Amino acid sequence: MTTSSRTKKDYLILMIKGLAMGAADVVPGVSGGTVAFITGIYDELLGSLKQIGPAAVKVLFSEGIASAWRYINGNFLLAVFGGILISLKTFATVIGFCLENYPLLVWAFFSGLIAASIVLLVKQQPRWHWREVVGCILGAAFVYGVSISSPTQLAGDWWMLFLGGFVAICAMILPGISGSFILLLVGLYPVFLQAISDLNLIALASFGAGCVAGLLVFSRFLSWLLSRFHSVTLATLIGFLIGSLNVTWPWKVTLESTVDRHGEIIPLVQQNVSPANYMILAGQESQLVLALLMCLVGLGLVLLIERMARH
């Protein structure tokens, strides 16, 4: 759909999708890129981000602000990123409350969303030759490996924060990989939060510059992969989603954790267990029936959205 053919209702829907992306980004282990994939705006998001660069600057000076805005699909980006920012400030609080009070049900819901997305993407995959199968397996193995990795502690120098921002934003673009979880793994998450608390402008500017650079560079690279090696890249992204099911498995026990600046405990390394073992190890009800129900709700929601999109 072109910018000129979109109505106010269309942009409202785009903002709602941005709200969902922002809510997902605050959940450890869940990526906003996953939501973009589920809601069908992933390709346009990458294509629009790819337009931001020297060519856009050239259009700006030769044809004016309006032409440059259309060139980068500015209305689309404004609606999506506006929704993300609003969500990070408001709706994310609801997600945080639900995660704190109903963690099993929230994770089950996300598992249903991702499972349905895998089914839909498999249907879209044009072919499954050995290259696609290998790409899918490697993608799943990569995300699974990241999810079970032990955390390290990197130095909080400005250049390390730049690299951290670069890698984190790249992870957020990819379905199945959480940028905040990557920061936790390398020990930069508490450093970044401390920089916010202390208003360390150098640290924040370094991290922000890394995010901008990663967004512009990696979106181009991923868009190029999808255009040149579409089936293999799509299969790899499907593998990312399959691997992320290890993260969203509801019943898990914490092996390693950290404490944020608010004194709250944030899990770093967790181990999945069966619902029966969860009751023994965690000393809490498994809520198996309700969790399965929420998983089906998530599954049905994605299938309903896909059905509505087709009609």
C-alpha cells in the first residue's frame, strides 16, 4: 500500500502495531521485530529504513522536505515509531504488571503468537530445499544458543556502549532476538540504566549513536538479503522464531539473575522445566489449563489478523 492511498484509519492501525512492538521490546527475550513480522509490516519497515541515507539527503536539497519525506515513507515510519514510543511510556506498564503478576499466562500467550506466526510463514515459504532447511536449523540453533548463554561483563566505555547500541538495535530488528536481552548478556544493561539515572550524556549519546548506525546499516543488509536470497533468509527468520519458543516457554526456573537500579531482580539465565516439575521446583501452581487457553488465544489472534488481512 502506498502512502497516498492510506487513510487515517490505516495510520491508526499502523500506530497500534507500533504499540504492540514497543510492548514486546520491554519483555525480556521478546523482540519487536517478531511483532512486526506477525502484523505484516516487516518488509515495509525494512524498506523504509533503507531509504534513509545519502540519497534521501540529496532529494531533500534538490526537491524539498515534502519529497524527502515521501521518499523515506515518513508517514509510515512516524506512525510505527510513534506507536513504539507511546507504548514504551504507557502500555509497557501494563505488560510489566501482567508479567509480574501473571507470568505463566503472558508467556503462554506469546508462545501462541509465535507458534501461529511460524505456521503462517511456513505457508509463505516458496520452497524447502536443503539450503532453506539448513538456514532454518542454523537460525533456530543461533537463537537457542543466545537464550541459554551465560552473561559476561564488558567495560562501560563510550565505544563499548556504541557497539552495544549497534548490536542491540540489530537484535531488535530481527524476529526472535531481544535487544534488551543481548545487553543483559554482555553486562551493558545495568550500565545503560545507570547512565539514564546519572544523565551521563556522553554514555547516552554513544549508545544512541550506535542504535542509529545499527538501524541504518543493518536494515539495508537485511533488506538486501531478503531481495537476493529471499527463500533462504525467510527460512532463517522462521528458524529464529522457532528458537525463540525456548525463551517464551512459560514454565522456567531462574539459574542466574541480576538486580536493576530499582532493586528488582531480573533473570539472566533460566532453565525450562515441565509443568509438573515447575510445581515442585518453584513451589507454585503450573496453571496448565489457563496457560494452554492463553496459548490458544494468542494462536487464534494471529490467525484472525491474517484472515482479516486477506479479506
